[in-house]
Amino acid sequence: MRILILTQYYPPETGAPQSRLSDLAKRLAKFGHSVTVLTALPNYPKGEIFEGYRGHTVIEEEIEGIRVIRTWIYVSKNKGFAQRLLNYFSFVFSSLTLGVWKVGRLDTVIVESPPLFLGLSGVFLSRLKRAQLVFNVSDLWPESAVAMGVLQNRTLIKLSKYLEEFLYRKAHLITGQTQGIVDNIQSRFPNKQVHLVTNGVDVEAFKLVSQISQREKIKKEFGNEERFVIGYAGLHGLAQGLETVIQAAQMLSGYPDLLFAFFGDGPEKERLIRLANQVGSTNVRFYPIQRTARMPEVIASFDIALIPLRKLDLFRGALPSKMFEAMAAAVPLVVSIEGEARILVEKAQAGICVEPENPRAMADAILQLYRDPVRRRTLGQNGQRYVIKHYDRCQIARNFEYLIISGRRSDTSCAAATPEPPHA
């Protein structure tokens, strides 16, 4: 098949969507398909075009057998809502006016949402190329924007909901990354094909890094060889509620060998650094964002991995990719998320789950694991076995391939028989 992946985010940017989509593209190419990625000039999360891409409106590259077309996007370090809309719609415009002439013939267009608005490009491209439209939903929008307080204007909320419904109706196939997302969409569109395609991990990338000798080597590189590292690796955004981690760190300041290590970047990072300085947290360190290829060994160097989100009903259906990565590295978890994530961790017996936005509960869970190395090792090994069995990206990609091939062969929008989801 000739497959186009349409996404605003792609490597060399780092982050969960970038890692997941580039992995999917490479696996689909290995399965024998012709894969093209239409994306924006890299700029995330700092809001500035990366070195080597500045001054261009269109750049075409080949990366590991994948044809990557990058088009212009408006960028700004100002994170206001108006600037975000300009950022989103500028890529919608450039992907249509510049990218459409380069993508060639297509059988399937896969659109990554959010941003929801990119679905407009997907609909147009799929119609123009007479291709199947697959709409992948990794976050329900506008629900998430409303819940986070980012979107408050009633008119814009109503227009966004109309757009969401329009895109779901136009899609031949909808995929969601959590059962909560799938159930939400299926309840509103019972006659559409809506299927679960979860996050996962590159199992091979984590096999070596979970060895004790490798962990100590990375700890030493970051100057943490004498410390017990409680790590967070990922986006420093509004949704994560990372101030709870700062508060938990303050509560545990009497344990001199404990270190809270933050790896990554995002709109909240500067505020979190200021907060840590204000409360005098000497057991907190912030590290710059690391290359995607380095993340398995960075995560494996943690003694405990933190997986936090804010206490919102919206996140009861969340399954953060960083959770699977820590499990694959045999690192025990402290998870402060309700819903699907908690169910999965308890089923896998991979960590301790606590109430979101409760620093006291987080601190107590950390102390439990700190004092019990046997339990840490057991939980880490449990998580690694579980994720290898149920969340291997190779199998997830095979299931996704089956779905899009079945969709091409089907002339009906009614639900078709599909493989069981990877974690069933």
C-alpha cells in the first residue's frame, strides 16, 4: 500500500507522538508498504525552527527508508491560545498548499490528532487522492482543552465540537489509543469502525539497558551514582501536574540520598524550576531533553519512575507512553493516575498507584519502595514481562496494518472483525 502519515510532530523532535509515529512508519515500511510522512518543520517544544531547517518552506528528506516531507509552520515562544491556533492552522494551510503536490498517489491517509484541525487536511487529501482516511485519536479534543482550561470561549468550543464530529463522520476508520477514547467515540458514532491501537514499546531497545551494570554507567554519567533516583522523563506540561512531584520532594528532603530527576522540556519547565528554587528543594535536578535513542538508557537508570497526571476525569482513560517505557526497562512505578492506567499497573503488578495530585501519598509510596529493594526488583521484573507480552510495538504495528488493509477492502462503515487489541 501507499501510505501517508500526516502529523504535525515528527523526529528530530522528541516526545511520545514523535517516537510512536516514526516507529510505526519504519515498521510499515519493513512490512513492504511505501510510506511517506507529511509533517511540519521541526520546532517542538521550544517554539523555534531547528537548526538546519530554518529559512525553508519545504524540505524533503529520506530517513531510514521513509520519505519525509516537511512544510512551513508558524512558530512562537508565546504559548497563548491565539498563537497556538496560528501554529495549528499554519500547518493545515502549508500541508495542503505545499505538501499536496509532493505526496504522489496514495491508498491510505493516516491523520494524527491532536491537533484536531489537521483533520481538515486529511479529509481534503484523502478525497483528492481517492484514499482511505484513518483518523488516529491520541487525545480527545476539544474535551481535553476544555478540561485543562485552555479553551473557554463557548463559540470556539461549539465550533470545535462540530469539526470533531465532521471529521469522525468522514473517516473510514478511527483508531484510539486508550479504551476510554474508543468507548467515547463509539458511543457517539455507533456505526463507525473504531478500534483500539495502544501505545507500546520497542522491546529490543530495552533488553540491554535493564542490566544493572548499564544502569550504573548512566547514573554515573549524570552525576547520580551515589543517589537513589526517582525519575520523571517526558513533557513538562499542564496535564502532568508536576508541582505535586516538587511538593513530594520537599516532604522527603530529610533523606539526603534521594534525588528527584526531571528529564525533558515543555511549557511548564521554567515555572517548575522557579517553584523548586522557591521552596529550597536541594534534592531536585532538571536535565535537558535527551535524544530519542538515549531515552531507554536514561529511563533504565531510574530506581523509581514517576507517572503523574492531574486529577481530572478526562485522564481516567489515559495510558502514557512513558509508563510502558519504564516497565520495559524493569523500573518499578509510582503512578498517580486513576482509571485505565491504574488498572493496567495493578494487573501487571508493576508498581504502586496513588491518588493524583496528592504529594503525601506520592511521598509515602516512594518511601515504601526506597526501603524495600526486593519489592522494587519484583515489581520491575513483573512490569517488564507484562509489557513485552502485551505491548510490543511490532505486534501493535501488525494489528494496525491488518486494520487498514481490511478497511481498504471493505465498502461498509459497519464494524468489522479485527484482531484482539494488543493488551487483551
